[in-house]
Amino acid sequence: MPSVRLPRAVFAMDPVHLPRLFPDPLMARLRRTAVLDPALVVRGFADPAAAGALAGADVLITGWGCPRLDERALAAAPGLRAVLHAAGSVRSLVGDALWRRGVTVSSAVTANALPVAEYTLAMILLTGKDAFGHRERYRAGHTFPSPADTAALGNLGRRVGVVGASRVGRRLLELLRPFDFEVLLYDPYVDAAEAAALGARLVSLEELLRGSDTVTLHAPDIPGTRHMLDRAALALVRDGGVLINTSRGALVDQEALVGELASGRLSAVLDVTDPEPLPPGSPLHTLPNVFLTPHIAGSLGNELARLGGIVVEELERLARGLPPAHEVRHADLTRVA
């Protein structure tokens, strides 16, 4: 019986991520499934030290810090047939030449959606009690709030508006089910029946902004969504409303948002901004009604192993002649991240 030829794989990313993406048990599975050198991590496709491995590569295992996969990459890896991305979006990674060649592309974006949804759920619950504002006032005054101070707070019946039934948006909708929220959804690619199955009521963006206590963004960063929350849209959000953005900073007109926040009319939880990182002088660093985090909602620390696990499973499928379970198609990039 002839032996099965194992695919030849090469890592291409910033090597600092490799041990967290592929801790020992996952690395052992990779080495049983493919021929690869765990000590070789490509940072540039013109690197002479990587030329031999790339010339024979069937699969690139990519991650944050991987060079763009363009004509130079294809010239270095003429036999390439699959890219398995141990991170989220491939939009900025994969060039047109790779799509034209018909290389299969897979992404671990589904695994990355879970921690973003978890972070968002936590922020919805905390902002429903104005936890961050109370923290600051308690630090300054050392007294408990009065019933009058908390009369408008609480998570019972709070109306949450989810913008985008993306992977993160859908995972968040699942996580919201056990709570006593009313959930609105805006997504032009979803109909009312699907929204109801997801646990939400489908509405227009205007209705969502007007009717929600908390607005959370989970739409992709594509030309059609740039500044989808502009000055006019932000003005629709009710007084005391909360904006949560764990998607991309470009979805919001940041100058208009700063104006609303500086007035005290709205508050925000921002894990992403435009630009990133913010310049030191940005008002978002110091406004008391802004909870600002440095793009941490996605996978970090031990959560990175989830991404590596997806890649290992995809490589095992390819080795058995099966299609990837998390394939990214070029046509989909017009409406997904």
C-alpha cells in the first residue's frame, strides 16, 4: 500500500505569536499532519534562509505579522495550494494574485469572534449599571449613590441594539439570550425571520439608534460602512445612551463622537479607534465617560490557542483530502471583514 504524502507547510508570521498559537499539544498535531520546521518562521518572502522551504511548500500557516501574500510570495512558493490564517480577517493579507491562482484560503476568524463577543457582553452588563462612572465617583467621594442616582440604571428590559450579524454579532446574540434584554438588530443581509431566529427584532439603522439604550457595533470595515455612524446618526442616539465599538474605529466619525462625548450626552466603550493607537493628545484618553481599551477584545494570551486549534483542524482536513471548514471566498470580502 503506497504511503500518503504529507503536505509541506511553512509558518509565516511574527514569531512572537507562534508558541501561544501553537502550544506543545497543537504543535505535535501539526507535526503529525504535515512536514514542517517549527523553528522556521518566515518574515519576508525574499529571505534566502526560507527559500528552500517556500519552494516546496503546499501550505502557508499565517498569522499577525505575515507579509502580504502578493506576486512575490507566489513566486517564492510556486506550489502553494492553501493558506491557513491563524488570525481574523484576511482582507489586508491576501493580494489579488493569490485569488487569481485559486489558492484555498481559510481563517480562524470564527474562533476570534468568541472573546470579542464575551468582552462586549461584559461591557453591556457593566455599562447598564454605569459601573465605570460609579467607580470614578466612589473614588472621588467615598460615598454610596442614592436611589435617585441609580433610578435610570439596571439591566432589566434594557434595549440593546446590535449593528451587524457578523460572526461576532451572531455569537453576541447567542450570549444575550439568557438575559432580560430587548434586542434589536440591523443588518441589510438578514431578513426578519432570520433575525427572530437569532433572538432579535430586525429594524432599520435609524430605528435601532433611536430606540436602543446600548448600541454595539459588529459590522465589517468596508467602503460602505465607513463612518456609518456620522454626526447625524450619532445625534439619533437617546440621551444617556452607550456606544460600544469592538469592530473597527472607521465605522464611527470620531470627531463627531468626541463632540457627543464631550457634551456628556453619551458614553462609550471603545476597544478600537481611528487611528490606532490614538495620539497622546486625544480627548478620548481623558473624558470621564469613555472606557478606552487598547484593542484587547479579540484573542490574546491563552485564547490564541483557539486560533491555532482551528488551523490544526483545517490542516488535518486538507491532509485527508477534505475542503476546509472555514474557507474564505474572494467574493465574500465585499461584505465581510
